Amino acid sequence: MYMMVNRISDEKELKEVCRLRYKVYCREWGFEKPGKYPDGIVTDIYDNNALHFAVKDSQKIFGAVSLILNSSEGFPTERYCELNINPDNLPGDSTAEIAWLVIHRDYRRRAEDKYIYGPDEDRRSIGNFDFSSGYSNNRTFFRRSDDKYRYRGARRTNESYGERRRRHEVVIGLYKAIYQESKRRGLTHWYAVMTKGIATLLNKLGFDFQAIGDPVDYHGIRTPYLGEIKNTEQEMSSKNPQLYEEFTKDL
């Protein structure tokens, strides 16, 4: 498959990415209410302080991810999650948050749906968070019953690097862009609020993300994670040396 990953540099492409968010998060999966976005564009307060990366074929953008940089707005992980770490111990200007991984359904494999969008935490009880205030103001509990998909873990296989690379080509391409941009900027840590499935996939590739809190209902049921880039480099060079060589080439 022909694909090219670039950092977005103009408003038109950013709107295309935000429309893709709407299609996936609102129309396809129902994680967000369409009525909140009458113009069909999903954006948030962090987009102005983020770098946006898109993957394209010869005609359109079909995948994207964002890297939120430190600013006065802070990070979604710190605002919407109850963490078991002290964020003040992190180097603020060297920390960023990976957010809004989105891939058009025509370019996703069925197994990737469960990794990326089908949370296995959907039957767990979680706190009712008021996102407008940024903290848990009501410890009533509920069960999310409208999530139809659950990650149940991938089959253990002896697939080669090339097979794994092709199977997760879009995810790998986007995270490669995130890694290289992070290295160029001297970043040391990543936040991410994601499903256990995508965290497991990234771990298999060599990314070192550790859960730092319980699941919350934030763009679907998600768990907060923290990754240290130097640990990811050590893990990837050991688990997937060919992928590590690809990621570090030309840096």
C-alpha cells in the first residue's frame, strides 16, 4: 500500500483530520455525541498547542495522530484522569502527550479495531467525570453498556518482522513520525490516554508505556499511560532491532 506520513502544515489539512475524527469517534464508534459537533469537525482546546501528523495515499488523508506540547493548558491526562504519580516530578517542557490516533475504517484491519477502538475496560465500573471542570466531582458509578467491542488479546504467532510491519503499517508509520519529532525536540516522556489493546500492541513493537491510573470515560473507555523515551529505545532495540533501525534512521 502506498502511504506517506507528514506533519500537517496548513489549516485545510487540519480540518480534514478533524473531519476524520468526527467520522470515526462520532459516527462510527459513538464515543462522542455528534450533536456536540454540528459542523462535523472534532477539535479541542489542545489542538492549538499540538503538532499534527497525517498519513495519506495518493488522494486523501486516512489516518492521523497528534502530539500535544506543554503549554498553559496542560495535558488531557493530568486534567481528566486520577493519576497514581505526581506530575510535578516530570520534566514539563520535555513531556508531551500522544493523542487522537485515528484511522479510516477502509484502511484498518478487523483485528486493529479491537486494539485501537474496542476497549476491554468497557465492563468495568469507573467514576463519573465532569470534563468541564477537569476533576471527578461525583463518585457515582456506572457501567458502559453501549461499547460493543472488547479487546481479548491477540493470538500468539511467530510472525516475522516484515509480516508484523505490514499488518500494522499505518500505526507504525504514525508512531515513527511521533518518535522522530520527539527526538528532534529533545522530549523525554510521553503521556497517552488509550485502550489497553493499543498499549499492548505498542508494547509488542517495543514501546514502553506503563499504566498510571484507572480507566476513565474519555473519548471512549481509556487508561492513562506514561512512557519514557529512553526506555522505549532500549526495549525496541532489543525486541525489534529492525524497527529500531528504521525509527532512528536519518535522525
